Amino acid sequence: MDPLPRVHMRGEFAGRPGRKVRYAVSLTEEELTFQQLKTAGAAARSGAVLHLRDCVGSRAFRGGGGGGGGAYFSAYFYPRRRRWTSPAESRQRTEVCFRVEPHREPHREPHREPHREPHREPHREPHREPHREPHREPHREPLEEAERWARAIGARSGVLYREVGWPCRMLLLLNPRSGKGHALSLFTSHVQHMLNEAGIRFTLIVTKQQNHARDLVREADLSQWDVLVIMSGDGLLFEVVNGLMEREDWEDAIQTPLGILPGGSGNALAASIHRYSGFQPVSGEQLLVSCSFMLCKGVVSRMDLTSVCMGSSRRLFSFLSLAWGFVADVDIESEKYRHMGAARFTMGTLVRLASLRVYQGRLAYLPAQESSLSPSVTAPPSATHTDMSPELQPSTLGFSSMRHSVGNSQSLGHTLHDSCNSNNSYKAERRDTCSVSSHGPPDSLLVPLDQPVPSTWTVVQEESFVLVLAMYQSHLAEDLVGAPSSALEDGIIHLIYVKAGISRSALLRLFLAMEKGTHLATSCPHVVYVKVRALRLEPYSPKGTITVDGELVDYGPVQAQIHSGLARLIAS
């Protein structure tokens, strides 16, 4: 039998003003327990137990005139519970508040002289020691006692921020146009009061235009902030990460802990860190509350970043994904349905399925070490090491190999349509730099795009693809688990590609299975999944779409290498 937990503090307190109820309250290392005391004529009631791991903060304050004086202490909990509208558990707010009443002296009878008989012979009283009150602990004022309880609860609630420091100084960047445009109202209704309950000081900046956040963090004095938090979709975090990596002091800047609050359409990283915590999937406002709770706890983890080098001599850093083909098309073309929120991706998928495209190109990758692969993952049969096949020698995978024409792709029986956004939408500023930027860690696994890939790489024989998707988090969107075995810091690029020839119905089934993360077990012969450390993609089709973290980038040859644990993220 496990020993009973040690009770550190106990006391009897009143409830809120206007309620003539008293509670017996006790505090252990892990729980706050309170039970309503039995009154005359009332039956005893069972107590309530709240786990301190679900507490974000506590405070003490003086009572108002209408509360009968005294002081109060409150604690704020967000335990996971099931709602009748959803089978999944989600965090729901619970506040407890107790009143420490002013001390009152015990009632004493008024002193009376003893009755005396008429004078007689003198009487001598026996000698007695003077009366002394028994020893008592010094009495605490109500506010002092309330503060003592609030401090004790907070010290045991697991509100860490040990690596960051306390009090925490937070810069919160919010994109008011992300998703359905409700990010600011979601912040005020769900996030702001939770940060206040946790005692976190924050400065809110609402972004005004594209790259506002990127420019801000690139030039800001980061010493005045302990944490950078983004409330948006995944696009605003992409700006912040690259703004940090463009600084002269990028090595120190990228160590600034980052936080993510879902306020957009995709919310892939937010859904990923929720999954990594081992909780049941949630979405919408429930996901926002979950991420806000993790933000209040302040547990800092390492996160992989991927260096993405393009033929335009640009280098970007990515935390989520690199996509070409179907996924990139849906991501960009669904912008016109932004008012639908997350449903925009469903609409975009259906529209793109109606006119399925096939892209021509060459794909190569460096497999992850065998020890890091799961037993079920093997090199695809259509992939060949570059030193094993004469027709796939490295010389055929250089920058100059963009040789296929549109006519070649159309001969497969599929029509190649130009994306309405490709080559026309906003493109990030080009830079006259070498292919390896002076900022950021060196890409030791990559060679320049105009040189052949190393002989240790694997070249995919097929050159016709419906999609190529490289992921480094579990979720592709809030409701799409693209890489279910991914972790925040596993040093792995999860590469999925779909070869030409897949039917529309099979592709639809693939994405429906991705909602539960079971798509890799569908045994579809056109779908290949492999874990890699680096990759190179060279499109032959003259028009197309490539996205990095859902953002449109220059179309052309691209290669990437993952850097394990380069950034820091607040996640449980």
C-alpha cells in the first residue's frame, strides 16, 4: 500500500462572499484538496481534489468591504475533462477561491467580584501562582496568511520557466488576418486572462503587413525579451525563424525560446506539440487552450530546423515542411477560401482532385542511418543508390538537368495546368549571396546544386510525381497527421512522395486516412515513405509550385538538410 501523501498545509476557510460555507483545505506536494464542512442539519459532502500539475498560477488579495473583511487566495486550474459535445478530453478552466477571515478574540465572560460574607476573622488564602495563558503560535494577518497559501500552491504547481527565468518577459506577435481573421478576439477571450493568471508579463504587437515580424526580430534588441510567442498560423513563425537566422548574432538569437498559439488555418506546429504531449487530438479553441496552458508552464524543448537552399542562391530555414506538387498547389490555391478557416484545405483538395496534375522532376535523398529507421520502413524498390545504376549516375542530377518539356509530361495522359498563384504571387526578396549563407550552421551533407549528389545518396528512378512532401513535424495541418512517427527533435526528414498513376479515388483515400495518421499503412503501391537526413529535388516541368512551411518560394531546384535541435520551443 502506498503511503499517504504528506500534508504540508491545512486550514479552514470560508468560501466566496455571500456564501455561508466553510471548507477544510489541505495541500500536499501534488494535490489541493478541499471539503465542505458539515453544518447543522446538512449531510456531509465529498471533497474535491485538484492536481497541481494542472494549475497555472495563484494569487492573494484583500477582501472588499462587502466581503466582511479578511483576504482571499485563488488558484487557477485547467484539468482535462470530457465535454458532452466531444469524445476527446480538453482542458477546462476551474477557479477555487477561499477567504481568510479576520482574527477574533474568543468570547470571555465579564469579570465579577466574588460574593463576600460580613467581616469575620481574617482568612488567609493559600498561595497561588499567577494565571498564565497557554503558548500559542503568533497569529497571522489575513493577507499574510492568504499570501502564504498562494505562494505554497504556486511553488508546487510546476510553473517552471527554469531555463528562461522569472518573471518572464514575453513578446507576443499576433497576425490579425490569419485564418478567419479572429486571432485578436481569440487572444482576448482565451489567452490573455490565462497569462494574467500565471503572472506572465507580455507585450502584444499586432503585425501590419507581410514580413513585419521578420524585420522586427531581425533588428530588435532581444535582450529585453525572454520568450518570443507567435499567435497566427504557421506562416508568422516562418517569418520569425528566418528573421532570427538573418541576424549577425544568429547563434544566440535562435536560442531565444519560441512559443506557438494557433490562430490561423493550418496550425500544424500547434497540433504537433499537442500530439507530442500524448493527449487526444483536439482542434479549434480547445487546441488554443491546450497550447496556452503549455505556454504558461514554460517547459523548453529542442526543435529541429531544416536548411533549404534554392537555385536562386537563397537559403531559408524551415520548421515544418517542404512541398512540391499536389500539397503545395492546395496550400497556395486555397488562399481564395481563407474565409472558411481550416475547411479551406478540404475545399482546395477537392478542387485539385478534379484536375489532377503530374509533375516531372528528379528526386534524390540521403537515407537516415538504419538504426534510426523503424523496422517497417525500407528503401523503396524504385530507388537506386547512385553507384549502382549507370543511367542514374550523379552527373544526371546536377543543376543543368532541367531538360524535360511540357510535352513530355502531357504524353502521360495528364494535363499540366499552371497554378493561378505560381510565378505570380509574392516571392521573397532575392539576395546576391552564395548558395550557402554566411548565417546559420554549415550544410555539411549538401554540395552545390550545380554538382552531382554524393555517391552515398539514393536517386529515385521515377521522374513523374503527383506530390513530393518532406516533413519534420507530425502534422501537416490541424487535422492531418502526415508524419505520425515524427518528434520535435529526431533529426529526421520524413519524406513522402506519390508517383504518377495513382487514381483520384486512391489519392482521396490517402488524405482521408491522413486525418488519423493511418495513410502509411494503406499499402498503396504509388505511395513511398522513407526517413532521410537530406534531399534534393529538381523540377523539369517549367511551371509549378514549391512551398516551405506553407509559404510560396522561388520555383526551381531545391535541396535541404536537417539540423537537429537548432531552435528552442516551449512545449511539454
